[in-house]
Amino acid sequence: MDSRTALVFGASGLVGRCIISELLASDRYSRVRAFVRKTEGFAENEKLTVIKTDFGNLNDCSEQISGDDLFIALGTTIKKAGSVSAMEEIDRDLPVRIASMASANRVSRLSVVSSTGADAGSRNYYLRIKGEMEQSIMKLNFKTVAIMRPSLLLGERDEKRFGENAGKVLMKIFGIFLTGSFRKFRAIEAHDVARAMIKLLSERSGKEFFESDEIQKIADTY
């Protein structure tokens, strides 16, 4: 077993839960720290430390944001956030704040979940927010940055999203017809995103973006 320590933000979400599961099963990591608002729902594991976190005051846990590899899978919806400005705080500002603290604590590798189509110049508020987050993350001092741009995520969420669920059904039926440059729009299983994130931080250096089709190929060799 390696002696790496993994830090996970967004551990109670769809991709975050998969990251935790894969990390605990991996011999690459001996310690996993999950930073969450609510500590319920996590099975006991000798490798896992669940840290109740006030995301409005990260300074309280800044010393614990230290280790080797940082995984960020934070995100919300406009319905849940309540406003674009609140969504900016969760999807853009919070990941950058976390990454900045980790960088200051000499964490050397980072993987973060963004979105297909992320673009700081987009007129779509969601894609703009993700693009602005990406820009800020890429400027930080990490040896490795893997920015994941998955398309529609497949998997069971704790919360129900009707529009997303309908999209999943359609993607499963018609995704096979997305070929060539359109392959990046194929839906992808959340656990495949998690596996690709872990593999990339174990094997790559440098700062790169990965679209859904690339993520799938990496996960298939996990």
C-alpha cells in the first residue's frame, strides 16, 4: 500500500461518493479525508476520516486540507442554490478557495469535476461559472491538474432531478449515435469519472482537460 493521503470535497454527491468508494478500495491510498457538511451516511473504515466542515469558514479546517491528492466534486443546481450568485459561490468560488488552501499546504495533485462545454466566455450562466472556475484552478501551483468535463452523469443521486432523469433515459437510448467529435457528449457513469480521476493523479503530471469520451477511455483501463 502506498502512503498517499487523499482529500475529498463533495463526498456526499454522486461523483464524490464514487470517489470515496474507489479510494477506500485502492492500495494507492492509506488515508482518506472527506470534508462534508453532514457526517451521516458514511460507513466506518480505518482509512477514512470524515470531517464536519463549515464551508462558509474554511479557515477552521485549513490545517487538515493537507496531504497528497485533492479531489473536488462540488456542484449544485439553480433550483437548489436559489440564485445565480449562490451558484457561483458553490460551483466557482468554493472549489478555487479549497484548491488555494491545498496549494498553500503543498498538496501537489488536483482533480476537479467541471462540465462539458465549460467556457468562461459563455452566455450560459452554468457553463460560464464552470469555465471561470477552471481558469482560476489552472493558475494555481499544482504539479498535476486534471479537469474533468463529463457530459450527463449516470448513477443514483440522493436527490431527484426530473429533467436530468429524463435526459438519462434518452442518452441511454440514443448515445450510441453520438460518434466522432460528438462522442464527448455521451453520458458517463459517475463511477467511471471517479476511477479516471484517481488513475490520472496516479500516472500523469501537468495540467490537462479531459472530455467525457477521454474520461471513459481512461476509466476502462483502471
